[in-house]
Amino acid sequence: MTGTPHPSGPEAAVLDVAGRARVAAQDLALAPRARKDAALHAMADALLAGTAGVLAANAEDVAAAEAAGTPAAIIDRLRLDEGRVAGMADGLRQVAGLPDPVGEVVRGSTLANGLELRQVRVPFGVVGIIYEARPNVTADAAGICLKAGNAVLLRGSSSALRSNTAIVEVLRGAAAAAGLPEDVVQLVPGEGHEPAKALMRARGLVDVLIPRGGAGLIRSVVEESTVPVIETGAGNCHVYVDAAADLDRALAVVMNAKTHRPSVCNAAESLLVHRDVAAEFLPRVVRALQEAGVTVHGDEAFAAFDGVEAATEEDYAKEYLSLDIAAAVVPDLEAAVEHIRRYSSGHSDAIVTGSQEAARRFVATVDSAAVLVNASTRFTDGGEFGFGAEIGISTQKLHARGPMGLPEMTSTKYVVTGDGHTR
Amino acid sequence: MTGTPHPSGPEAAVLDVAGRARVAAQDLALAPRARKDAALHAMADALLAGTAGVLAANAEDVAAAEAAGTPAAIIDRLRLDEGRVAGMADGLRQVAGLPDPVGEVVRGSTLANGLELRQVRVPFGVVGIIYEARPNVTADAAGICLKAGNAVLLRGSSSALRSNTAIVEVLRGAAAAAGLPEDVVQLVPGEGHEPAKALMRARGLVDVLIPRGGAGLIRSVVEESTVPVIETGAGNCHVYVDAAADLDRALAVVMNAKTHRPSVCNAAESLLVHRDVAAEFLPRVVRALQEAGVTVHGDEAFAAFDGVEAATEEDYAKEYLSLDIAAAVVPDLEAAVEHIRRYSSGHSDAIVTGSQEAARRFVATVDSAAVLVNASTRFTDGGEFGFGAEIGISTQKLHARGPMGLPEMTSTKYVVTGDGHTR
């Protein structure tokens, strides 16, 4: 399957868990919704019952991270408390409440010769997830994969290893108690980069790999992997304020997109303003941003204001994930689109305008997963879109683009039924 | 975009055509259906008008191939005549007659907060196609890509270079005459393997790569490419004759699947027979296959018949594409599914049975793009499925699985419309 006849060491260990995941996936694919939902509720119950053990393991991770001088913001993402564990349990119950995507008939017809054709959703099989820091992703990802009928191989960051191990043990026990193979959820074993690399090369054993994390992680997975990859997350999102914008709305959208939660991928990182409204809008938006603690990195027009730093090429390309914003004045909508085509990561880009023509042109020419008209980029989110659960936000064009819910975690199969039909 | 700051030689030439395709794709994405259909009809007209030039170029390819001692079967695939050129023109007109997938609203709703959410089909952008031998693929692929709004980069085999160059020149001229950029259709320039490799690494310039050809070509593209790939075509297809099969139907399905057109990917390569019907079915099927000129490579039970060769492990794994079939008797349906899981390429696998329970079990547990019940594997085909046009048959689980028509040649984009909505 992998072209390596006799692997050893970390690779052998990864191929071993992948092989067990494959066997478990065959059982899971046949599990009816009721059994999967029962397992999800059992997992939620077990997490609540096992909170003390999970928190004890997490405390060791946090102590080790503190001793290593890890920045406070990262330690905050690593740290669990009773509320966060309860949140994981709630998430599992929410997934249990969602419709089962498996078995959905996506397309169907009876052909001219009487053959019945149905395209039906089926699980991928084995899904690998490579992620950073936050241990609550462990439970979220396991729950979504399980509901979609996929066995999951989880590769979290080494700083969260004790937490993830404790969470996975709880989930596996609950799965087994609910009558599913415990190997529907596994951690990828081993230290360093080799195990992740082995996962990326486990073609034929792993069906899909989803990296969740920074741009560097995603790039390395795309470069290394022979398993098909769904890229997620990098978000250099833009808000463009058009000549025909209502400037009160524009200000509200810019402030929300930048400051509502600056550390997430759908936060705005760049502001573009049509020159016809620059004289009126720039003083207002610069003051409001600065009052909210945002550092503006601007072109000449913006840099004329006190406290605005001169923007470099890198500022326009950067995903700050902080209270910083790059800003520029553009001569027209076409220049805004050109700027976005050049710098956007293809995640979410917004226009604020009262012009139907400008909105249509922006929607047609901006090539991103989500294009928003008179709405904050913060709305690009599985929860906001009503998907009920989200495994990530795809920034690629193949298979899934934008927020990915349960249906995006499945493939399809054609079922063709006849009574002895031949060509 | 590609991580190579100053490429030179073949790589620079490929990045140049890819960059021009990217520019052309921006125009093409905005072209309404009427303009695309007009271009397709113009291409068909131009191919008919330019038949003599295309055939002259093709005659040179054929002469060179003959001088090089190329096998007759491959020369037959390479050779064009007036009928085949007319067939290409007809294919382009058929594509013109199909609905435009671009702009189709796949999903849409109004969220609780009044935001309007629409998921809309959009072109991929630039599609690369790497293919072998048959020059008619050049026109087919260009037509399908154009209708779906994609600029195409074509990399055919060197043996067909003169033919492909002539066809592409005709298509480009017609596109330009119809008001589209001529760079919507381009050949990838250069000799040897380097240009194809450069195409596989042109991440950010090329959106999707589709290899069409043998297993070796597809494996090398999957290994080398950092551009997302859709795998197509390798077909080790099975027919399983169940204990509850009507044996007349079973015989008809086996014979059709094996002999109707043995050189294509949906032809059957393996036959599995339940032991309860082996005594009655084996004599009939072996005789019928042998009378049709098929060599049977069988297990012990089959090898008891005159003229049946003993099957090796490789026979069961092989895509013969010839009048050969591997055959085995299995103790039950589970063993048949196990055999298929082990050897199938995940293309098309069929069961012949009168048992509803066996059919359900087979459909649920065989993990292939198409699972057929009482029907020949030969039906897995875009034309048979009613898609009107087919770019290939995907054997991967991501994005598209099974025959790919126009909708499979698109991505989607979320369009979110509000009136100043913030979170």
C-alpha cells in the first residue's frame, strides 16, 4: 500500500495504528445512526465522569509548558478547566443531534434502459487530523469523524500529549462500551516529526488528511503528503469599503471584522478604502481602530494620521491574528479586487457598498471561499452558517471550500441496480 | 507561488503558460453561457474546416510512430481520420448543448439573523490535464474545461505532439474569433519529463491536475504533485456471481463486462463465483469465455478445465485491458467482498444475485466508486449515466468519485449578503 515493504520504528507504529483504523472503519461504516449517536452520548458522559483525570493530565502539560517558557497566549489555549471539558461534552451531544450524512442520496434517477442510478454519501474511511495546541480539538474532531462514519487518527502537538492521551482514552472506552470498535479513535504514536510524515505517506491506509493550524504546518503537509489533503484555515481576510458605501455600516463592519475576535482565521487583516470616500472615512476609521487598541499599518494616505505605521509589502501579505490591520486607499473597485487577488489567502473577503453593480462585480471577481456583501468576515463559520458542527474551514477548491460540516466529511458511491442489464 | 524565485529553462516556459492561463481564466470565469457555447460551436466549425491540416500533422505522428516500431494497437489509438475529427467536432457541440454548471446554487438559505447564504458553483480556474496517446482527448478535454469556465493546460504524449499542436492551434483561433482569450486552451511546451514535473509543482498557478492514463502515470503524478490531483481511470473491476444468482443473467453480465470492450477501464478483469453454484456455472462460463477468445486465469477449481491457466497473485491484481480474466471460487459473499477489498482498484464492482439481502450487504461493504447489482460494470460511464460529457472516471474519494461530468469540473463559493451585519 505504501511502497515500503518492511518499515520499522516510528513508521511501523504509524502503519500499525492506520491498519487498525482501517479495520475499525469497516465496522463503523455499517453502524446505523442510533449506534453512532449512542456512542457520542456515551463519550460525553465519560468525559464528564473523567474530568478529574483529564484535568490532572492537562495540569502536567501546562506545568511543562510554563517551565519551558511558553508564551501566555499559547498556555491559555492549552489549559483546560471544568467548563472547557463540559464544553467538549456538549459539542459531542450537539453532533449526536445532527442528521447522519451517511446514506443521503445526493442524486438519483432511472436511466432510459431502466437501470436505477443513485449517488449515495458514504464515509471516507480513515481520516487523519494534524493539529496544534488546543486539546478540545481532540474531542471535537473525534466526534465529527465518528458521526460521518470515519475512523480518525489524531496527531496533536507534543505540548498537549498528556491531555490528548487522557481524552482519547476516555473516548475509546466509551466507544467500546457503546459497541463500536475502540480503534475508531486513535492517537498517532511517537515523538518528533517522523510519525506525522509516516501519516502523510500512508496512502491506501489513510483516505484524507486535514491539517489544522498555521500556514507553515499546512504548507509542509501539502508538500510532503501523498495522501489527499484538505487545506484549512489560513485567513488573510479583507474588508473593502466602496465609493457607494454607507460609512456607518462600513465602520461597524470593519470594527467587528477586526476586533470581535482578532486571533481567529475569519478576522479581517486588511482594509481597503475607495479614494472617493477616503477623506471622510479615514479619520473616522483610524480613530475608532486606534481607540480599540488596533495598530494601523497604512499606505501614504493612512500614514498621514498620527500613530499609523507605514505598511510594508509583508504587512499586506500577513495574517496578523492580533490587533493589527494593514490598510490602503485604492482608486477603484478593480484595484481593490486586484489587491485581494494578490494578497488574499482565499478565505473570506467582504465589500461594503450600496451599489448593486459593485456588489455583483466584487462577488463575481473575488476568488475566495466566502465573499461577503455588507457583512463582517466573522460570519464565515460553520456555526454561523447553521451547519451545527465544523471540522475546519477549507481554503482549497477541491472537494470542500469554506466551512466544512458533516457532509464535507464524506465521499459518495454510485449504486447501479438492474435486472441483468448489459450493454 | 512556486517557491522557486528564478526558474529557467523548461520550468520557466511552463510557468509562463500557466501564468497566461491564469489571466485567461479570469476572463473566462465571467463569460456568460452564450459566449462559451458560441466558442464551442466555433471550435467545432474550425475543426471541420481545418480537417486537412489536422490529418496532415497526424500522418506525420503516425509515420514517426511506425518508424519507431510502435505496436499496432497504440498506432490505432493515435491515428485520426475524417470520421474521428468529425467526432471531436460533434463532442464540442454536445458540450455546448449541456447546462452551464457555473452559477448553479448548490445550497441556499436565509439565516436567523437575516443574512442570505448561497453556495454557488464557480470554475476551478486553471486545470492541467496529463494524458496519453489519443489526440481526440485534446478537443474533448478543452471543450469540457471551457464550458465549466476553466482555462486548460494540456500535456499529451510526445508521440501525438504534431496532432495535438495542430488541434490546439485550431481551437485557440476559434476561441479568439468568438471573443474569448486564446490562452483558455494551451499546450504545455517542452520535451521530456521536466515540463510535466513543472506543471505538477505549479501550485498557486494551476488549481487542479487530472492525469488520464495508465497506473504508472497516475502514481507518478500523485507522488510528485503539490497541485491537488484528481486520480482517474485504473480499473480492476470484478463480477461476483452469488449463490442466489440467476445463472443466465450471470453469464450475460460476465460476458458483457469482459468482452464488450476489453481495452477500457470499466471492463471486468476478475470473476468470483460462490461455491454453491460453481459446479453448475463454471462449465458454462469457462466455455463461453473461451469461445469468445478469452484466456481464463483461474484458481484450482477453474484450472480443472482444459485451457484454463493457473492464476498467480499478480493475475488477481492486474488490469489486463485484454481478453484475459482472473477467476476464483469463493466460499461465501464475505470472502468475495474481502477479495474485492484486497484487489479492486475501487472503480466498479458488480454482484449478480436474486437475494435482496446479498445485494444490500454487497452494496454496503464494497468500497468502490460504483457498485452494480445485476448490471454489467460497463455501465460506469458518464455517457451511460446521462452526464452528456465525461472528463474521466475518478477512483479517489475526494471531490469527485466515479464518472466526472461538468459539475465535477467546478468548485463552489459561499456568497453571504447582509445589510451591515456584524457579530
